[in-house]
Amino acid sequence: MSTGYRPLVFAHRGGADALPEHTLGAYLRALEEGADGLECDVRLTRDGHLVCVHDSKLDRTSDGRGRVSSKTLAELDSLNYGSWHPGYPADAELPDLARLLTLERLLEAVRSCGRPVRLLIETKHPSRYGAEVERRLVRMLRHYGLADPKPDDDVQVTVMSFAALALRRIRAQAPALPTVYLMEFVPPGAGRGRLPFGARTAGPGVELIRARPSLLPAIKAAGHQVYVWTVNDEADLSLVLEHRVDGVITDRPRFVLDQLDRM
Ligand code: G3P
Ligand code: CA
């Protein structure tokens, strides 16, 4: 872009438009295409493993049924997470398009992919397990040396949540870990630019930006960054670029990268 401004581009659920969401094949493809980073959701299995699945139930994105939280890792690992999606290739060109993605598998992959990666990890439904999701997440990030980020680390993790409580738990256990406060509506204080529990970045939905364009100047004036989700078409991309957001979270990373290259 001629102005020197260019937002970071994050592949939402790995780039959920073209390929089955939350599969390693989708994430690797997004990195090949040049995404700056990846977004994933994490949930806990019945036996305490962190897995990358968006919905509370398996029904939409696998050939299984029922709640993720009621299954063991071994049960979840036996399902197919790709065949439901129109982009699932019949020739299995990318074999990791069908396998359950655990957070551990994702961290191993980004660590060994040979390029810098920003990873946005969203914790889902913290109340269901009390503090367990955040506790296990921080423990795993510590194991990989990612809980106390340094500027030259190749993998940079940021934790995101719609729940201020989750951000408080992350801050208490890993104060140096950056966090994003996700917003579907304007929570108390956020309209004046205040974010809870040391969150560095605001994460409004693009619908919220359309409905409340005054929100972003207030957040930026308070010194926060802004990552907007889920930006999938030209109109929404133009809107968030006008606001000079710091990050764009998209199901269509290739489309967004192409648009940015043309500017
Ligand atoms: O990146 C934030 C966005 O992912 C939040 O919405 O429902 O896709 O997790 P959702
Ligand atoms: Ca998410």
C-alpha cells in the first residue's frame, strides 16, 4: 500500500471459506498464502485436552454427534472433520484436512513451519470449566516457551475472549501474554476506550463497526490496537481499512491479501 499502512491478516479458523475450519491443512494453506497469523478457538475435552473446535457440539463440523466437552480425546480423534465441507478434496491432497486439530498439534506445526507466525487463541465458554481452560492453556504455552513473549520469538501468541473473566485469569497467570477483548456489542467502559484486565487490543465484530463507527476512534485514542472479525468482502474490508485497524481476521485470507497487494 502506498501509504505504508497495512493491517495484519489473520486466517479465521484457518481460513474457513475455502477449506474445512480448524484443520491443520487449512492452517498450513493460509500460511503458504502469506497470512500473518492464524485464529483458532479452543475447548476442553472430557479428559482435559485442549482441542480446536468452534461449536460446543460436533454436529456441524464433523461426522460425530454431541458435545465436545462430553468426549475424550480418543473419541474425538476417531472422527472426520473435513468431509462435511465442500472444499474437502476427493483426492486427499492435503491429508490433514480431516483430522482433529489439538492445540498441541497446531503449536507443533507453527513452531516448525519455518516462518514467523502470530497465533490468536480464543478460549470458549470459560464458565463451563471454571478456570480450567485458561489454566491448561497457560500451562501448555509455558511448556512451549510462549507465555512470556519476546519480540524476536518466531511464534507470537495472543489470547482472546468475549469474557472479561477469561482475560482476568490469563493476566493473573501470565501477565506478559497479550490479550484481545472480543466484542459483539459495546460493553460498559469500552465506548470510552477502556478495555478490561490489561487487554492490549479490542476485537470488535465488523457489524459493530458498521453500527457504531465512533467506537474505534475512542479505543485508538486510549492507545489500544484494533483487530476486527470477520472481514470477508470488499465493502467490509474498505470500511475497516478506512479506520486503519491493526488486524483483519478473515475466512478468506487469500482474498484479503490480494486486495491489500492491489492498493
Ligand atoms: O476472531 C474472533 C471471532 O472468531 C469471534 O467469533 O464465533 O467466530 O469465534 P467466532
Ligand atoms: Ca473465534
